[in-house]
Amino acid sequence: MRFTIRPYEPADQDWLLASEIALQEHERAVHDPRLPLTRRPALPYTHEYIALLWETLREKQGAMLIAVDAEGRQAGLVAGNVADAPWPMEMPDSTRYGYVADIYIEPRARGSGLARILLDAIAAHLHAVAPDLTRLRINVMAANAIARGAYEKAGFIPYEVMYERKLP
């Protein structure tokens, strides 16, 4: 499959909503059953999430990029921004980095390498707006083995791992 990467356009709005709903419901579905459920249903909260995402992208030099296939259909998206979270115990290049807020691939495009193409595209965008960046980070639910595999295939390695347990 061949893809073209372009910036989000207002005509993508309905597709974006459907994609974010699918993404949020997938994350609910892969939640580790040993833990209390932490994810709310996609609706009605996805509307609020998208508004917050747009605010973050505006404030932090971010972008949303859309992949379209040869027929002009949306096949995936990636959104990312510059994160700046100074911390005394980390090197400055570790606390200012590109952050991938969201990535979604349509089922028909999965396994095509599109995730890596989108991750490379958002990395290029973030490096262009902030040339001092040396790192790109993404969070993933521990139980989402497919996503973890895709990110590792795209060159990511685990940085920090967060554990959780329920309090008595």
C-alpha cells in the first residue's frame, strides 16, 4: 500500500471522531483484567478529549497528520507535540522531547508499515519546529502487545515502565 501524509483538514473531522472512538474503545478492551478498569467509555468523553488534544497541539508546537491511501481514503493519523517537563535528576535533552499523543491505523492498513511512516512524519515535523529535540516518546498500555510490537519495530525502546496496584 502507498500512502500520502498530509496535515489534518476540517473535512477529516467526522473520520477523526470515529477513529478516536475506535482507539479509546480498543484501549478499554485491552485493559489488564487484573486491574480495576481506568478507561471511561469512548462516548461522550471523546469529544472532550479531542478538544483537549487540539488545545495541547496549539500550545505545544504540535500537529496532527493524516495518512491517505491511493483512493484518497483516510488510513491513519498521528498527533504529537513538544513536551517540556524539567526535572532536576534528568539531563535537559531528556526532559524536552517530542511526544506522540495519538496514533491510529485503520484495520485495512494495519501491517502495512503505516505506523512507522506516521511516526517518522511526526518526528520530522517536531524536529523542524524544535531542532533541539533529540528524543521522541510515546506511551502505550502494557497490555497492548500489538502496539508495543509496532513501536519497537519503529525503533522505540522501553524508557520507563509504570506499575500499578490497587490500594486496600
